[in-house]
Amino acid sequence: MNTSDFDYDLPPEFIAQTPLEPRDASRLMVLNRADGTMAHRAFRDIGEYLRPGDLLVFNESKVIPARLFGRKAMTGGKVELLLLARRAPLTWEALVGGSGVRLGTKIEIEGAANLTGVVLEELDGARRVIQFSEPVTPLLPSVGHTPLPPYIHEPLDYLDRYQTVYAKTPGSAAAPTAGLHFTPELLMQLREAGVEFAFVTLHIGLDTFAPVMEERVEDHKIHSERCELTPEVARRVNEAKLAGRRVIAIGTTSVRVLESAARASINLEARHGASLQDKCPWRPVVAFAGPTDLFITPGHRFRVVDAMITNFHLPHSTLLMLVSA
């Protein structure tokens, strides 16, 4: 499969630079997979395409102010860090901007008098493992900056606008954007109509910012991201599937969590061999917590997700490939 298959013309002037208010005023395109027809609506109309008993699965990850600015202690050269994943209380994996940021480089972080970082390990590309002089998480509200997508050039007036209204668990370097269009009022309307909600967590990291550079899709190595689907959510997903109700993922991140939990269920069955209980069809997912490197491309067999609500995705991105699947 060629990466060029996932290219399209994207005039920069077509990319909205400021969000609409209210959130659910954004435009909605509805694709009917059965007959290929499309409808153009407003997002507030989403309830017309949902049914009582549908289970909507949201990613509750919250964006942290993960962008740090600093200077190299030896030369004063500018450095930018995008924190991707915390490995230990003092240690983070980060995407580094700036030249000559090599093993042992000491970085003085702007906005904090005594906060420094040292490169412990060089990973592929611009990724580095950074050890800070003190825990950086409590300092992020004062020294960190919210990372916006690279195609957004206008600053946000209110940074909460780059959070979903249900964001709960801090950890993402980017917002799960499909959920940005839900308002509390719209969620209440859907609940009153009999639509059910469940929440999973996937902390969004590097691949949101990294287009596929290889010519063949199969040669691309997707970076893992941490996710969690609790036993309670696994039970609700399995009950919905058994009852023939739809499981609808809100965003590509929710898709990856659900399908990763399905893969975990398959692996559990394989380990138990001929165990009748583990092969019962009423358990398509099991509780799952840990890293996932699931790369979904056309040809993937979806075991859980029946439909999805998604957002804008760049050409050549792994997210566009997932949507194509």
C-alpha cells in the first residue's frame, strides 16, 4: 500500500484558524457506508444519526501544557521540548526542536529559576529522553505552553477551548479533537434520548504530529501510546455487542483503545487454548491498560467499532489511514 494513496490537495486557506462558538455549531459531514451518500449538517444534528442504546465511547484524556522553551546551558542556543510521555517522576520522553541537542546536553527551562533538563538518551529522529532536576509535572501550569496542531497559527483566546468538556485525566500532548464539538447541553440531549456514554483513556503523543514518510505504508513504525479501558467499560462494551447495539467511537484514539482491547481478548484466548469460556463470543474485549502500537490501515478487521465520529486529518497521516480503513 502506497503512502501516496493517502494524499489530497489541502489549500492552507481552507484550514480554520479559530474555533466556532458554540462548539456544536461546527459543520458535520455524514457518510453512509451502506450506499455511499453524504449529507452536510451541523454538529448539533448528530443526534439524528444516533439510536437509543448506542454506546458512545469517548477519550477523556486531558491536554497538558507540554511545550517547554529553554536554552542550552553551554551555548545559549534555543531549545523547544514537547513532552510526549512520562517514564519516571523526573524522566520524560520528548520531541526536541533545536540543533545539537545530543547526549548529555543540559537545558535551562524558561520560566522556572532552577529547572533544568539533561539528555539521557537519544532515540530515533528528534525524540530524546530528558531527566529534569525536579518533578516537572507540578510546574507545567506555570512554565508550560499548550501545544496546538502545526496547522494552527493563531493563538487561542481561551486555552480551555482546546480541551473537551469531559476531559479528566492529564497526559496528552494534543487534544482528542473529535470530541471538541460536544457541549454539555448536547451531551444531556443525547443522554435523555437514550444514548449511553463510556469513557476510555489514551494519552496522545508523537504520531499526531508525525506524517508517514516511508513510500510504503507497511514500512512505517507507529510509536506506542499509553491507554486504558477499565473492567467496567469492558463489561458495558461486551453487553452492548451481545445485545446488538452499536459501539460508536468518538475519535481515532477511542478506536485504537477499543480495537487494542479486542486484540488483548484474542491474545487471552490464544493463551488459554481450547478453553470454552475464553472463546465465548460475548467477550470481544477485555480490560486493557498499557502501551498500544496498533496501526490500523485499510484491510483491518474491526472487532468492536461499528461507527465513528472523527475530525480533520492531514494528508499522509496515520489517522487518515485509520479513517480510510
